[in-house]
Amino acid sequence: MQGRLWPLEIVRLDPVDLGENDLRAIGVGIDGLTYAIKRSSDAALLPATELICTRLALACDLPVLGGEIAQLPDGTMAFASPWEGGTLATQEARVLLMTKGGVSSQVLSAILAFDLFVGNQNRHLGNFLVRRDPNHSVAAVVATDFSRALLMAGWPVPMLSPTCNTLVVAHALMRLHGFDRDAALRVTGRLYSLPNDTLERCCRDLPPHWLPHGIAVKLDDWWRNQRIARLEQVATVIDHAF
């Protein structure tokens, strides 16, 4: 589950304050593109969490931004995700998300199922990217930001509280757009069928300081030995909450 053969080089790094606690820097890569940057200096396990969740989501064919390991100008390593262009401004995106039929219930339901699995506590209207498609009446939705999931959610990964942002927003969206149980279960089925060494492979190229050995061992054991029980819990939430 590796991308580039070596880390992306970030040639300029700028601080940013977008009201997001976990996004504090924007970088420009040697490729000329702009990236959201998340560093271990922001939170020790943040880059590893973002990269692992992104790789798992892509393995489930979910619409998420890619992400990769990047080398900053000072030589440290960080998680970098593309700063997506062509999407609606935040307020316009929120209006469309809260307009009945404006976005796909299949996509929203699939993202929710994955968020439940990784314990993402903070899926809100501001971390969906929305892009209008002139050929379709329904806008395309992309999920961003796993900074409050998996290792950043607590250990062992707790099930979501009914009052967390993710479930509060999910209930509001599902009331408008409907809940597609089949789409949600396709994601849990995919997570079920992924090989037992999936997380080990996800973590092979991580910088050592991103994921201390003891935590890596616990994470791998969770995937190999507790994943099925976790998916059963997710299925229960899907059946009873939606």
C-alpha cells in the first residue's frame, strides 16, 4: 500500500488558521501543488492515523482525498493530502449537503460505515468536499480528515457516542437523503474481506517515530483479532440507529 517511491518534497510551508484544531499548516510541493500538512508536532499519532485511515478508505473504494508521506523544508516527515481545487466554497457546500436530494445517499452511507469502524468522532459538514457535476443532478462528495479517528480516538478504539459530531450530522443527513443500508454493508463487507496483514502493510513505510513499536503491535493485533467483533458492533449500529 505504498504510493511514491520516496517522500513528497515540500518546498514551502505556511501556517494556517482555518478554525480546524488539527490543520495548522499548508505546504507547496516540488510538483507545484498545494497540500494540507499534518505533523507529529501537532499531535504525536496524527500523521500515522491520517495515512492509515486514508489507505484503508481507499482499499474500500471510498471517495477520499489521497495522502502521502512528505518531507518538510526542515527535514521532518509529515502527512500531506492534496488541497483539492474545483470544489464548492464551504458555505455553499454545506447548503447543498443540507438540501434534500443534493448529494448521494449511497456515498454518505458508505462514508458513515467507515467512520463507525475507525471511530471517527468528528465528521461534520465542514470536512466533506462537494463538487458539482454538470452531467448529474447529484453533486459528488469526498470525505476528508480522519484526525479524530483510530489512534487519535482513544485506545482501544471506542464506539461512537450518540452525541458526537459524526452521528449527530449523520442523522441530519440521513433524514434528508435517506440511508442506503446496502452501501454501508458493502463497506463493512470489504473491511471484513481485507487480508489479515492489511494494517501491517499499511504501516511498513511509516517513519519510525510516527508509530512506536508497541502501538504498532497493538494496532496489528486489533486488526487481526478484533476486527470481526468491531464490524459486528458497527452492523448493530447500522441496524438500530438508521
